[in-house]
Amino acid sequence: MKWNDFQKEVLSYDHGTDRLFSDDRPMRHFFRSCRKSSYRTVHALEANLTLFDRTRRQAVLTPAGELFCQEASELSRQYHQMLQKMRHFKESERQPLRVGSLPFLTQYHLTSRIRAFAHTHPEVELMLEECEENELMDGLQSGRFDLVIARDSMISPQKYHFVPLAKDRLCVMLPIDHPLAEKSSLTIADIAREPLILMHPYTSIYQLCMQLFEKADQKPHILRTARLESMISSVEVGEALSLFAGSNFALFHHPNVTAVPLRDAPPLVIGAAYPLKMKASKKPGNISAQTLKSFVFFIQNPV
């Protein structure tokens, strides 16, 4: 390899400005001294090896110089990669990532993924808050949350990106000795005359149930609405049946209660949502789109 080729490939040398590795001071000073040297051969300072020979019309790299070129190229790449990471660290220090979620991270195995992201990305100040649906969506719209983890039915595709993370299904929860408990799946028509205790009206699960009954032209017999823990207790004593996400049953499993999939229901998709349009700003408190995408990619693709 000729000296000029070496300059182009490794040194980024500019004869007009005498700039050589402008961000890499040790190499810049060393090669500038090489250029100004009156010796016919130039030696590596530490190893005392000839790097290139000027006895010819054009300076040519020796075998030692060829090796040095390779190592210098790799060193330069690592050095600039380090600078890029440090710049990203500096910017991210001022960009806390505020994540809101429905209280279901454990049942979808997302808690460990989020913890792993925080561990492997110390440059991101991750703040996680679980809340109910109304508060969650208000927080996303107001900017309190940069990103939320929610069900797809809650998210408007006209306003937000939605990246699926997990799938679930709607199930009928009933006592193990109920006549319908032996079926492999059920329909809205099967449970239309049964008393029901459903989740609170503000939840997406309740709204989905109402849509399914309306689509089936059936009127549900709702005794009351309640939280999941109360629903399970009521179902256990035979007071009523209930409808809920199947993963909830695995989390709150009770020996006297079983879950049967509801055939009429579409899949329940859980994912991460963030605004389609993000304000470009470097001010503290404004998260970058790249950091959001990195977070979503990480929890979507666990190691």
C-alpha cells in the first residue's frame, strides 16, 4: 500500500489544512511528526519497526506498516464509536424515558424485559408507572408519558405508533362444577342467560364484552362490575360467571375456578404505543424518537 492510500484509508489527512485525525490527538501528533521527518524511513515509536519507506519516489508501507494500518483503522473505528456512545450518553442524560402501563406487566412477562433494558442502558433514566386505562391514555395525550403499554383497542392508529408485544384471548371464568366448564370453548350465545360479573365499565375488556353481546344480538345479564380479585371470589361460590383476559387466570389461578376460551372474541393484543409525530427538541425532558424505538425493540426482542 502506498502512503497516499494509507492517508485516505486511515488518516483522513487534508494537505490543505494539515488536519490529521482532528479528534484523535495522539495519532495526529505522531503522524504529523512522520510527515515532517527527514529520515528516509519512519519507525513506530514503541516497537521500533519501519512503517514506510521513502527511498522510492513515493512513500510505501512496509509489511509492518500494512499491519499497523489495519490496527490503526480498527483503533480509529473504536475511538469514534466510543465518542458516538459518549455523545449519546450525554444527550440521554437529559432525556428521561417516562413509561406508563396497565397493571399487567407481570402476566405478560414484560417486567423482566423492562428491568433488563434499564440495566443494559444506564444512560436512560427509565421511569415506570402502572395505572388504570383512563389515567394511562390521559397521560399519553398530555405528554406525561412518552410511551404506554396498553391493549390495541385503546390506541388510535391515526395518532400513535403501536408495536405488538404479546397476545392474549378473552375467556369465560366459571366454577369447575358448572355444566359449561367441560366445553373446550364457548360462545356469547352459550352464556347469554348466565348472570355475569364484569370488569369496570371504563376498561377495554368491558367495552369489548359489550360489543360482542351487541354483535351477537344478545343482552347480557350483568349483576355488577368489580375488580378481578372480587370477580374470582364471586365465581368460585357460584354467584355468577365472568369474562376476562386468559393470562389473568394464570396469574390468579384458583383450584375451584376454570377458564374456557370465548370463540366469538378477537385476539387481545398488548403492545407499546407512542405518538406518530414527535417534537424535535434537545431540551431536557424531551425524549428522542431513537431512544423510544430502542426501548420498544429491546422489549419486543428479549435476549
